[in-house]
Amino acid sequence: MTHDNSPKWRTQFTPWKSAGNRTETGGTADEVVRQTGWVFNNETGSDLTLADFVRTGDEEVGRYLRQFGFSPESLANKTLLEIGSGIGRMTAAFTKQCFAVVAADVDAAFLERCHETVGKHGDVSKLRTTHVADGSTLQLPDNCVDIVFSYITLQHCEKNDALSLTTEAMRVTRMGGTLLLNYRTWVAADLLLFPAGVITRALWRVPTIGAWLARQRWSTRLGWQANRLTPKVVLDHLASKKIELLSP
């Protein structure tokens, strides 16, 4: 496995970088799930397994697809791109329902583990992966997927990266396709949470304690949300890009 130590790595990805390092050397898939709980798990505990982890993804995928009107029959010929696959918690379920799945992530080690997860709990013959090395662009051709899905990922990107990935999602989606992209908008609690997150990410840069701090669940939850995007901001961005693309 190879892990990206590019200088372009964003501060808010520090927990993922640390988890990626653990993922490379973590031994069994079950051990990886337990050792990287500060990033991936909604639950913690020494007895967690990869099967438990994937089961939560199976439940969420089924719920979301039903909510957005996708039946098993309608997915059978669809290619889905998942932006922010991680180690494959939801990816496995997608491979069991779609014709093909492309898993994208900023960490190459996660994609290796995603392949392993799908091999154990999904249909690996339908999976391919793509590394988002720069955090903002997809190394995929235009009009190559039918659905783009992203859940609890874009809020962890810098604002410009999140908007760039949104534009990229539109670029790779075929005419008549569907984008299911999750953003986080402003709430009253952000008056405290957002500045606290800025401070937390700064602390992650401190030698010695920074790496330890980024592996604490409370610290990760506080510091990894790097932007807030309202629907208007996203739609205005897309409108401006469309005008730019249509300009001579």
C-alpha cells in the first residue's frame, strides 16, 4: 500500500492521514476498524468487527436509496461514484445493488482497504477505485457515471475543494443522472463550534502532541469539519461555472 504524504495535504485531513498510516500497518480488517475508530466508527469498542462496521453502511445505503426513489431494478444498470469511500463502509452495499461502483478517496491506503472490505462483504468484481490525490479533482472522464453519492465528506474539505468536487461531480455525471451530495450548513451552535474547530486544527500541527490529539475521537469530531456551505452558495457556484464553461 502507498500513503500520500503530499504537501498539498490539508490540515483537516490530519486524522485521515493518521488513520491511513494505521490502515497500512493495521493487520486484519477487524483490527483496522477498531484502531481507526476516531475517524470511521459511529461506535467504539474493543469487540467491533468489519462486519459490524459494514452492517451500519448497509442499513444507511438502503434507507437513502429508498428515500431518493431508487428501486433495486432501477439501480441494476447504473454506475455509481462514491466520493469519500473511506475503507468501504457503504461501498460494499453499493456494489451489491449497482451495475458498477467507483470509490474515490483522498487516501490511497483507504482505497486498498476499501477493496478488501468489498471483497469480503460486497461484489468486488463491480468495484474500481480512483485516488483524489489533490483533494479537489477526479481523475475520471466526462459523462462516465449515472449517480454521484457523497455522505459526510464534503464538509471536511476546504470550501474551494468542496465546491471543486461538486463541479467535478457534475462533469462526470451523464445527462439525466443524479447527484446525492451531503453538505453541512450553518447552525447556531457553529458560533462556538466553528472557531473551536479552527483552533483544534491548529493544534494538530504542533509537533509531538498534534498527532496524538488528532487520534482522539472528541478532537476529530471537533476539528475535521472545515467548511459550511448553504444551498445558495453551492447553486451560485454551479451557475457561475456553467456560465464560464459556456463563454467563448
